[in-house]
Amino acid sequence: MLSTLRIRRIGVIDDATLEFGPGFTALTGETGAGKTMIVTGLSMLLGARLDRGRAGTAGTVDGTLVLAGHDELETALDELGAEDEDGEVLVVRRVTKDGRSRAQIGGVPVPIGTLARLVGSAVTVHGQADQARLREADQQREALDRFAGETVGPLLQRHRELWDRQQELRGRVEELESLVAERDRRGDQLRTALERIEEVDPQDGEDESLRAQLERLNHAVDLRAAAEQASTLLLGQDDGPAVGSLLDLAIDQVRTASGTDPELEGTLGRLESLRLELSDAAADLSRYADGIDASPGSVEQANERLHEVTTLVRDLGPSLGGAATIGELLESSRTAAADLDRFDGAETELSAAREEMTGLETALDEAAEALSDARREAASRLARAVESELVHLEMPQASLEVEVAPHAPRPHGRDRVAFLLAPHPGADHLPVATAASGGELSRVMLALEVALGSSREDRTAAPVFVFDEIDAGIGGRAALAVGQRLQRLAENAQVIVVTHLPQVASHASTHLQIVKHSEGGGTSSTVQRLDREGRIHELARMLSGETSELALAHARELLDDSADPSASASTPGEGR
């Protein structure tokens, strides 16, 4: 329930607070007093996008929502971190001068889309544009589904689940078919390439290693001579001069001197370490020289192996992702092996997916048929319920048909729902878009909402309906009937109505008047909650434009009769 609404600096309303009752609240006032601004402010609170033409003025709208019974909304707000106080949450929408807006729910800043999704789910605004939407086929189908929620709801959910799975599976089948086609095109090629790689068994970096080896083999004589000569210079031969013998002499001299001066012991240690390093280096050079194989057979063997691996890269590289080295070829081969594994499993998975698709199509056909059957059964009940309400709305001879016809498959089924209206006997049943006038369409919409409200099983989370211009194009008995049905709708919902008809306003349990003030060349409006006497004066003004004794008497009688459900339809004011 919407308990309060405060509007500041929106249109002619400088600062006004509205306190709504739990049932039927009527909003009335003179032309230009700002009734439209009330609906504009409320729409802003529900997340409506702003008209860019309103930029240049800053305004704020805040409202208090009672959460009792709205379990899903309460859970969503709890997840958002919004704070509530005694089961009520404060919603705020601010508009800056440059046209930008900010929103908060329970103290938590939220995007406008989130405001519309959460708060908009609890409040429904009906204006002329909303009546026009009633002409749309999808809106009519959704209305039928809401009416038969207990029977249609589970079937609709089941159909949506099957539909979503079918779309998911269809995409997977297309993916697998593409994979199988690729297997047929590339599978043999990849297997041949992998078999050849396995046969040659190249090692990562082997091509570079072989080139380095051939470089050594081609200079083997020079390399061996250099290593042997260097070893001789380090250690000497036949007692000839060498680094090692000279270093030994130096070590002997320093060792003797260190006996006199211990400061040389550190130097002696380094020289001895150097002698060991020199011996190791000479030994390494000797081993290197001994290990060089300069035989023609070694060169030929290395050349053959290099030719084998480079030919492998040249032949297989283009088919394996353009590999140019042994390392790239091996990496591509691992990817190719993984592709082959996918290819090998694709056909099996494709067969299973196609089988599931066949079963799914059967299940979806059955679900769609069951959904259509439920809608056709509910369509008759909804038509009778709306016709019953139209009797009370001064359309006693109107006939409504809710047509459920075949349509191309969609997530919500295979039905096209159309509301067909014959306003009077002898008239053809035509779509409401062409059969109903503006006033008749308002009454059809109201009759539908009353029928939907009467069908609701859960009465704890009563919806909030805001009607703007519901009484457009009607008057007299029809206006009185609209007031009565709004009163009936308010038994199961909170109803807020902006109206200019006294026959409608008289049925409200709460009456708010928008009062226009003009001073200093400017105009502003405030909102007053009317007591009984205030209501009588406002109804008199609405009846005749004045508050004469006759008008007041008519207003008093109208108010009394509206409060009495057994009052006859000949209440004063009808026909005006």
C-alpha cells in the first residue's frame, strides 16, 4: 500500500503531502490546480522516464510504501540493503535542473531501472496511454493469464522452461553439426599429421640444437686445437713454462711471507683457490677436446636429422596453424589432438542432442496444447466476468468474447489472445481497438481490473491501482456506475483515482482536494484532506460549479447514497 506521497516543486505544486487511505482515494480539484502533476509525481516515484522538456527546474518526490504481504518485494529490498521502519520503506526521486535524476530506496541509491522494477511492480498506473495498451494483443494475453493464474501459471512456467531448453539445445546442435562437418574436412588431415609427428618424434628446440651441433662439427679441428693449446698453457707440458707453474711459484712466495705477516693469509687463500679453479678449467678443456667428434659420419648424421625435422615443419606447419619451428609445431599438435578428441565425441553428443531435441519438441507440443486448452477454458470465464461487470457499468447489453487463436510459437505459447467487443445487440464482435469508444474503453478496462481483482487468491499483498482520466468521455449513470465499481475494486486493492466527476468521487473512502492559490502573479497548489462537510462542498462545486443550497443538498444526497451499497441507481446527479 502507498501510505504517503510528498511532492515538492513539480509543476504548480510547491510542496504538498498526500496521505492515502487503504481503500478508495479520490483526488479532485479545479482545472489547472495540478491534478496531472500528482500523477506525474507518482509516475516519477515508480521509475518513469522524465520528459526532457521539464529540464530547468529541480523537484523531489518521496513516498512511503507499506510492505505487508509483498514478500517478493520485501526480499528484494532486503537483498538491496534497503532499510524499512515498522514495515514501511521510504522511496525518493530527485530531479536536478539539468534534467538528471537520482533515486533512493530505503536510503540506498539505485538506478532508475531498479526503481521501476521494484516499486513499479507494486503499483499500476492507468491513464489514457495505458487504456491504449489494452488494445495490444500481448497486453490482452497477459490479462487472461493473470485472470487464470492458478491454472495457467504453472503451465506457462513449464512451457517457458521447455522453450528455453529448446533454444539452448538448438544452439548446441548447430555447434555440434559445425564440429562434425569440420571433423569430416580436417579429421583425416590431423590424424595423418599427428602420426607423422609421432614417428619422427621431434623434441622442442631440436632444430636449433642441431644447427649449433653442425656449427661445432664443421669447425671441429680448430676447436680441438684451441682447447688443447689452452690446456697446455694453463698446466704446461714437459716442464715448459705455464700459468700453473708460475702460479705455484707465487703461492710458495706468499706462503713463506705469510709466516712473517699474517695479513697475507687472505691473499694466500685466494691464490690457492685460483690454483684449483685453473686446474678445473684445464681439465674441462681437455675433456672438451677429447669429446669433439670430427668424423664425417657425425656430420652426415646431424645433417640428416636436421633435414628430417625441418622437412616436418615445412610439410605440416601450414596445416597446423602456420607453425614455423619445432616448438610451434609441437604446440599445434597438442591443440590438434584436443580437436580430435572433440571431433570424436561430437557425433555421439550430436546424436544424443538430436534425440533430446525430438523428445523436447514432443513435450513442448504437449505443453503448448495444455496451455492453449487452459487459456480457452479461462477465456470463457473471463468474458463472462467482464460482461457481468459491464452490466454494472451501464453497458448491460455489451458482449465480450476472449478469442484464443493459433499463433507462431513463442516463449509464452502458441496463442494469440484478442478481446472482441460488441457494444450492443446486433453489432459484430470486433477488436476493442475499433469497437470501443474512449469512454467505453475506460469502462472495459475497469471491468477487467475488477474481474482480475476478484480472481486473486492472495489478498494479503493487495495491488495499488492509480487511475487517471478513467472517467474520460462518460457521465450520468455511467459515471455513477464507474464509481460503484471502483468502490468494489477497492475491496481487494488500494485504488487512487484522479477524477472530475462527483459521481465517482462520492464513492471514495478518502477524498483529497488539490487547491489552487494565486498571489503575486504566481500560482501554486496544495492538497487538503476533506472531512464530510468539505466533501459536500467539493461535490457541490463539481456538480454545478457553485455551492448553492440546492447544489449542497444534491451533493449531500449523492454522498449518502454512495456510502450505502443498496442505494438505487437513480442517485441525484445522474444524467448531468
